[in-house]
Amino acid sequence: MLVVGIAGGTGSGKTTVVKKIIEHLPEGKVALLPQDSYYRDNSSLLLEDRQRLNFDHPESIEWSLLINHIKQLRHGQLIQQPIYSYLTCIRSSETIPVDPKPVIIIEGILVLTDPGLREMMDLKVYVDADADDRLGRVITRDIIDRGRSVKAVLDRYESTVKPMHLEFIEPSKRYADLIIPQGGENEVGIRVLVSLIKQYLADN
């Protein structure tokens, strides 16, 4: 089993990179574990308090559960991936069953910040993008997908997204085996990554 970690700042194009990787690989060979599914359950807090949480800090993620799920997959066991809602900021009572696959992709802004998780990765990737480009994507996504106003998005960017990126996410780039600048628009970088994964599949 090949475990690939794909990190990068909010709005860097990670999701696009992952989508293009999966499109170029044989069907049924990849299991995707998004970091966003593993946010800690905050159902004990009031909604207004949950909405003020810092989701860009490593402590917001239940790393132990994510690591345990990877271990289970490596042992050929089915896992139940959590479902997390950005609107309510809590986990759903439902889960998504995930079968073991030859390739496991872990995707999220913070996945290279946790030492225990990094140790489980065979290939570490950082998707890089200009800060202005990332901000533009964040504004669009948070308004359309998460129902936030432009002011709320900009306030959150200045108070948490930007400082957390500088403190935790950008420094994690040094752990990457492969850096893909320009996000999902970097076809050469994506082809290199796909080639590495295909080589693994051919050898195993």
C-alpha cells in the first residue's frame, strides 16, 4: 500500500490536484482520506462558539483517529470515515465506509504538520500557490459552499487563515518530497506525481 500525503495552503489547488491524479489512475485503486473529515467533534459547544473555532490549527484535527484508520487500512480492514459539516461544525452520526486500496491519499492543509502522520507517508507532496490566488479561491469557496459573507471570509483570513499558514502550513513544505507550484494548473508536476504512483502500482 502506497500512502501519499498532499498538503498546501487553503485555496492552493490541492483538491484539483487530487482529482486529476485520480482521473489518471486505474479505477478503484485509490482511497481518499480528506483531513477535513477528521476535525474534532465539537458538539458539546454552542453553535456560535463552534463557528469561532480555529480550523487552521493542528490541534483542531483528531490525528490519532486518522492515523489509526490508516493502520487499519494497511491491515486490510474496512474503516468508517467521519463526516464533518462546516455549517454546523460537528460530526454527523453517519460515516463513509472506506475499503483498503493500493493507494491511500491523505489531503489537507495540515497533513504534513503532524510527525506521527508523516511517518506513515511513503510520498509527501506540497501544493504551492501565490497568496493572492489562494485568497481569491477562499473567498469564492466560502461564500458559495459555506454560506459566509465576504466580510466574514476576509475577517477569518486575517485573524486565522493567514497567521496559521505562516506558522504551521508554509513551514511544513520542508518535509515534502515533491513541491507542485501553481496548484492544479501545473500539468507537468501532476504528470510527475501520477508517474510515480503508476510505477508503484506496476511494481506491486
